[in-house]
Amino acid sequence: MGTIHLFRKSQRSFVGKLSQEFKLVAADRRSWKILLFGAINLLCTGFLLMWCSSTNSIALTAYTYLTIFDLFSLVTCLISYWVMVRKPSPVYSFGFERLEVLAVFASTVLAQLGALFILKESVERFLEQPEIHTGRLLVGTFVALTFNLFTMLSVRNKPFAYVSEAATTSWLQEHVADLSRSLCGIIPGLSSIFLPRMNPFVLIDLAGAFALCITYMLIEINNYFAVDTASAIAIALMTVGTMYPMSVYSGKVLLQTTPPHVIGQLDKLIREVSTLDGVLEVRNEHFWTLGFGSLAGSVHVRIRRDANEQMVLAHVTNRLYTLVSTLTVQIFKDDWMRPALISGPVAANMLNLPDHHIISMPPLKGDELNPLTSTPAKPSTAPPEFSFNTPGKNMTPVILLNTQTRPYGLGINHGSTPYNSMFSQGFGAPGMGAAQGFRTGFTNIPSKYGTNSRGQPRP
Amino acid sequence: MEEKYSSHALAGGGSLGPVDVPSARFTKYIVLLCFTKFLKALGLFESYDLLKVVHIVQFIFILKLGSAFFMVLFQKPFSSGKTITKHQWIKIFKHAVAGCIISLLWFFGLTLCGPLRTLLLFEHSDIVVISLLNVLFTSSGGGPAKSKVESWSSLIMPFTTVIFFVVVLDFYVDSICSAKMEVSKSARYGSFLICISALLFGNFWTHPITDQLRAMNKPAHQESTEHVLSGGVVVSAIFFILSANILASPSKRGQKGTLVGYSPEGTPLYNFMGDALQHSSQSIPRFIKESLKQILEESDSRHIFYFLCLNLVFTFVELFYGVLTNSLGLISDGFHMLFDCSALVMGLFAALMSRWKATRIFSYGYGRIEILSGFINGLFLMVIAFFLFVESVARLIDPPELDTYMLAPVSVGGLIVNLIGVCAFSHAHGHVHGASQGGYHSHDHSHSHHGHSHGHNHSHSDHGHSHSHGHSHGSSGGGMNANMRGVFLHILADTLGSIGVIVSTILIEQFGWFFADPLCSLFIAVLIFLSVIPLIKDACQVLLLRLPPENEKEINIALEKIQKIEGLISYRDPHFWRHSASVVAGTIHIQVMSDVLEQRIVQQVTGVLKDAGVNNLTVQVEKEAYFQHMSGLSTGFHDVLAMTKQMESMKYYKDGTYIM
């Protein structure tokens, strides 16, 4: 079949690439530890599977799957090291941060699918309960428990630590928290041990080991074999309960959704942006998490026809940049094709304070200027970028733009001074201070935006 | 004794009036409660003795009669209070019947397991009832509980004590205490006290000390071992007290709703359990109806749904015969089909959800769910293949005898069902066979945009969807999204399984090769594994935001074209990715010369990239002024340095034409 053929072709190159990338990761010292753990894990899993078949216990098998999940989490950890090393390629333009998320998602989903298979097997076993040999049951339990706890606590697994912190508490955690809260109500001294959020992996390891111990006891005392199946179901359900919130969280990252916890902050920023001068509307906001934590986004901002696109762009970017690291803002005007507006003064209107002394453009309606109500309709000075190439076009829009006068210049004077001084320090450092044209632009910004930003501290 | 009770009852009746009791008198009520519970336990022990001589029905009749007599006397339900409406009468009747049944069971239990255990168990449930149904009782008024049965009086002394202790007094004191103290508090104390007193009585009932209490009972009892305490009872009593304590303490939270979080406006949000329950219970039939309607609305979900039904029917048939014949191939095939059904259910949900409108959180729409579901389906198939592999290897080492009876017909049936599925799905999505045979490139091409000519016409996005569709359709000519691919692969794997079973049956019947069955399973496992790899790979690529391979060439050409736009200096950060089957999103930053109009550039770039298949585009047009503004706005030295570098990258910077 064709699919198989083409798959083999891609597989060979994939293996080659894999070994190459593996060498890259292996260069890191930290990954040696993980590889060591992985090797021990494989050994341990092998033994456990052997004991599983010798005891014929499905509960132990379910518990062994947790060990296999540990192996996946170690692989995820390796991947996160690899991701740190790799740079974005042209094809994967966002970098490989998401691979971490995908690995977490895949391993949690695989754990749940394994649990699903356990459930299926247990249903089969309920029909016909085989005999369980307790010989290696307890040994296997403690080997797996020790190893799981050792791995969980000694390997710093960044992606899983993040997800287990960020995801909603699992069903198991909730119950343990409930139980421990009421326990602490009776014995307050225990609150320091039980009240903080339990690590879900440690919790499920302990709970599974507990279930297995009960199984062992009941089988030893009563030869009650069905308890093995029951505890397998319990372990499987607990596994699903533990993994489900994590896979939901990482799945939501993969679905490019806005994380709920930043929505409040984002709303605040977008409200701030929409109150910027010249901004009419913010739409098509797409914000989503790239990897764990870093936010990417794009937004369309509709602005007034006479507003300065670059200025608005800079301010919008500046506001959102605090939260969204990979940001694209599309500025967008209605009816920009109208002949009256194909010209520079659109931008020039923003820059209307008296210190545009460099530009030698004769003010058209200079007598109407009022420095306190700096209307957008004053093409007295064009910004430097327009003064040379399109001088004549400054005149056309005046009539039209005059109608959109807005009184917003009240904060002009106190706003400009700190900004100006700050700018000359900051900008002077890389040796750009000579460009006076810039300053003409900057001195005006705070006057316009300072009034609108409602006490937002200037950077 | 009589005087005491009546005085207590009267005191209780008196304080049922206006409430002006200071809170410092809590202890008084607790003492009262303590005393009542003690007496109640006493009454129950007495009634246990009584039940030995009186039949349970008679006992309950007399008990109810007596309690009702006193209740009517004290409460005067017919003369005072509001008149009871017809509706309320029906409720009262129902309540009375239920109450009779409960008390019948209660006393029957009393005869069976003795007073101590009954107390422990029944009081435990009492707390749950009180804390949960408190609202219900208060809303239906005090009437029903009081006018349960008609009035009459009894003459026998023990009956009087039992009636007073167990019903009347307990009712009044409970109502007083729950009115004066919190309900949960009184319930907690009550259960605690009644457990303790039950334990005490259990210990001392046969003791000579209690002879005075028992002296008023006419029936005599001989056995002395029936009230002996065992260790288990003590332990369970302690646990009952503890659990009652725990249950009663957080009950306040359940009534008032739990704090979930804060809304964006800053108002606290509560979660009311009752509301949610009511809501779900009301709308379940409507929900099913509406979701069915939604399912049948579109071809994708309709196909999945019909096939799901067919599959479910067949799966049970197959499982049944598989268990009968003990064939690994058949049972695993049956269970695999059952699991397929879960995969189909997931595919169905994904197909449904992918049509939901975009929300705040899912800002691009839900289309990507199909890809995620395809990915999960792929993982699922891999796990299936893995287990099948392991099991068949185990069976290969130790091949079991199996019965081929009914094997062939069932597997042929399975094959037919699966072939129907394969035909339906491949018919709905034209080029599946072409895709699976035509090598990698055409394979990739085939699953680009089809399935959305009908599905996403009503899509949320306000960019010109139709434009991009018209274009992409010309090049790709049909295919399916990841979700449908996953479902299709499942069905294909099933078909393979059926074929494998048929082949192994033939081999076993003709040649007696019992290793053929595991061998076939092995082969099928490998086939499933191999066929699922491309699906997983593609889904991974989409989930990792790769440049869509089917648009890669066009996008590269488009980027070259963009380079040549007049007035454009350079571009940076070009990100293009496939969000879902219908949405290819992109963002790009473009640096232009100062004298060109941004909007024109945006229009040109958007046009070029739309032709390349990108239909959700954000273009950031930057001029030099932007970097100047940014460096002005940014505080840190490093930011300024980075911005300066950006500016230097603009080649017109150096000749100084635009900068003074």
C-alpha cells in the first residue's frame, strides 16, 4: 500500500534526524541524569511487567503503566532540554516550544488510554476472575512506588511541574484536599502537611500503592481475587482523574486558546488600548499561548483616518508588549483610498506642538492654532518623513479634517517634560541623539496620550 | 416523669413564639437537646422491648396515633395557622405515606439489629436529611409534619413513653434547637449525644441500674446478652460521630453556593449546586433532541453518527460470539470495535464542536478541535496496535486452541459493516483511495480544504473565506480533515481486522494452523501502526504550528512577491500556520519606507498572501517612525539597543535621506 511505502521513506530520515538531535541533547550534562533514570526506568518496567505476568494481577499492571508514564515524562523532560537548544527554523517559525506542550499532552493522553485498556481488561476479568498469585505483588508495588517517587522528586521536570501547577486540580486532589481539610478541622496540627496542594503524581503513586496493599492483604487473608480487578479499576480511574486536567490544559494550549487566567489582564490592556487617541476599535483579537507561559497574539486596530498609524502602532505595541511577547498589530483605516487622504498630513496631525522648528513647511491655517486644544486638523508641520517627498499633498485634507476637532490637549505641558528628558537620556545612549526629527515626534506623544491613559505611569 | 415531659413540651411550645432569646443561652438548648436525645435513646430501647411482644404494624399504628393526638393537641393545625390548600393536602398525604413507610422500615430494622445499631445508622441518615432537605421542609410549612395521622390516644404506659420520647419531644426540641441554633450545629450535637447515650444504654440496659427506668415496662425480657457492646460497634460509633461532625460542619457551604472566582467586573461568582442539578434535569430530553438535530445537520457528523449506530449494533453481536468461540481475533476485534465506537464518539463530538462559533477563549473558532481529535485518535490506534502486538506475540509463543465455530460468519459480517463504513466515508470524501495510493505529496494535498465548502460557509471570521476557498479548491480537489482521517483509519483498521480473522479462520479450518490467528493479529497490528504514522505526523505538524506543507511553495512565492512591492524595505517574523482545516493564519511584520501609505501596503500584502491560501492574516506595517516611537517608549537600555538595531537594518537609514 502506498501509505506504508511513503511512511518508510520518511521514517528513515526521521531516525537519522532523531539520532542527530539526540546527540545535540546528549551534549548537555543534565540530560545524562535523565538518560540514566530512563535506563533504570526501562529496567524497572521490564521487571514489573515480568512480575505482572507471573502474579497475573491486573492491578499491578495498571500500576506499572504509571511507571511507563514516568518514562514518558522523562522523555518530555529531554524534549524540553532539546527545545531550549533549538532555534526556530523557517518552517517552524515559532520555534519548538510547543513540542514540550505536545509531549505533555501526548503522554497524559497515552496514560489515559492505557487506563482505558485496563478498564476494558478488568471488565473482561469480571466475567471470569483468574487466580492471582501474591508472591511478587507487594515487592512489585514497593519497587514501583520507590522508583516513581524517586523519579518524581529527584528529576526536575519543568514542563510537568508547570502543567501540574497551572492545570485545575484533579478529582483525586480535590478529594484529598477535602478529606485533609476536615481532618485538619479536628486535628489542627496537621494543616501544614495536608493543606497545601498535593503533587498529583505523588498522590496517585501513593494512592495506587495503597490500593495494591489492600489488594495484597485481602487476597492473603481471604483469597478474595476480585479485589484485584476492583483495585485495577480504581487505579485506572485515578489515573484518568489525575491526567485529565493536565491533558485539558495542554490541549487548550495546543488549540490556541486564550488562557483564562490572563483574560482579565488582557481585557484591561485592550481597554487601555481602545482609549488611546485615534483608536476607534480593537477587533480580531487572537491571543494564545505559544509554549508554557509565553503569550503570542495578533490584533487589528481600527483607527481614525487622521490618526498617525505609526504612533498608534507604537503605543499599542508598547501596551500589549508587557503581556504578549510575540505580537503583531495591524493598523487599519476605513476609506483610506479616498483621494483626500492619500497624503502625509494624516500623520502630521499628531505632531502639532510648536517645537517642530526643523520643518520649514508654511502652516496653512496657522492663525487658527490653539496650543491648548491641539486639534488634529493642524497640518502646520509635517513629520520629517513626509516633508520631502510629498510636500504638496499636505494641503488637501485640511478642510475635511478640521471637522474632527477634539479638545484633548489639557495635559500637554506637564506631560511632555519628563518624557522628553527620559527620551534624551535613553535614546542618546546609542548615539541617535543627533536626529532632531525624532524629538519632534516624541515630545508630542505624552501630551496626546498622557491625557488619555488615566494615570498610567509613563515608562 | 409525665409532668416533666409535659412541662418540657409546653416550654417548647411557648418558645416557638417570637424569638428574642439571646445567643448566650445556647448552652441551655444544648442541655435540653442532650436531655431529649438521652430520652429518645431510652425510648428506642423501650420500643425494642415493646416490639418483642407487639406486632410491628400495631405498634406503629398506636405510635402514630398517640403522637398525632398529642401533636394535634399542642399544635392545633386545624384551628390556627393558614388553611391548607388542596395541593398541600396532596403533599401532606404523600408525606404521610412516605413517613409511614420509613417508620415501618425503621422499626423493622429495630427488631432485626437491636436499638444501638439502629440508632447509629438512623441518626446518621438523619443528619444528611436535615442538612440537605432543610430548605424543602421549611418551604412546605410546618403543617405536614405535624398532621401526619388522625388523633387517638393510647393507654399503655410504655407506648406513652415511647410516643413522647421518640416522636413528640424529639420533634419539638429538634425544631426549637434548629430554630435557635444553626441547623447543622444542632444536628451535630444531636447525633453526638444520641450516639453517646445509645452506647451508654447499650452498656447498661441489662444492668440493675436501669431497672427503675425499665420498671414501667410491662413486657419482661430474659436474655442478657442481646445488648452487649462489641468492639466494632464502639469503633463504628466513634466513626459515625466523626463523620457526622465532618458532614455537618461544611453543610453551610453547600447551601450558600461555593465561591468560584471573580468576574471581570470584580463581583464574586458563586456556584450553586442545586441550580446546576435543576438545569441539567430539565433539559436532558431537549438536549438530546437538539444535539441529534445538530448531528444530522452536516454530512461529516451524520456519517459518523450513522456508522456509530451500525457499529454499536454489530459490536455487541461480535462480542457475544467472540466470548462464545474464545477467539482472540474476534474478542479483540469486538473490543476494538467497541473502542472504535469511543473513537467514533470522540470524532462525532469533534465534528460537532468544530462548528461552534468562536468565543473569547477560542478566538479562531473551534476548528482546531478536529485536528486534536485526529491526533488523539492516532494515539489511540497506536496504543491499540501496541497491545494487539504484545498480545499476539504472547499467543504466538503459546498458541491456544480455539473454536472456529461461528467465527467466519461473524467476521464476514464485521467485514461487511466495515466495508460499508469505508465506502461511506470514502464516498463522502472523494479522494481517500487516491490519497492512500498516490504517494506522499498528493496525500498531503488531499486533506487541505475540502469538507469546508459546506462546513464553514457560516464561519465566524470576517475575512474573505470564499476567496481563499475558491482558490484552494482548484488545487487540492477534495480530501478530509484530520478528524475524519482518524475515524477513517479506525474503520480501515477494523476492516483489516475482519479480513485477518477471515484469513486465519480459513487457515485454521483448512490446515489446522493455530498460530495463524496470532500471526494475523501481529500483521494487523503492524499495519495499523504503519497506517497511523502519517496521521500523527500531520497532526503533530499542525499542532506545532508548522508552515502548512501544502501551502509552503505558494507562501514562499508570495513572500518573494512581497519583497518586490514598491516601497517595501524588508519583512520580518513571517509566521504562517494552519489553525484548522479551513483557517490558515499568518502574521508578518513589514518595514516600509516612510513615504508609502501603510494601508496600501497592507492591502497588497494581504492580497498576495490570500492568493497563497492564508486567510486569517495580520500585517504589521512598520516605518522608521515606529522604531523611534518604540525606542522612546521603552525604558531599558537593551530595548533601545534592540530598536536601534532594527532601525539599522533598514537600509535607508545609512544614507540619511530620511533622517535629519
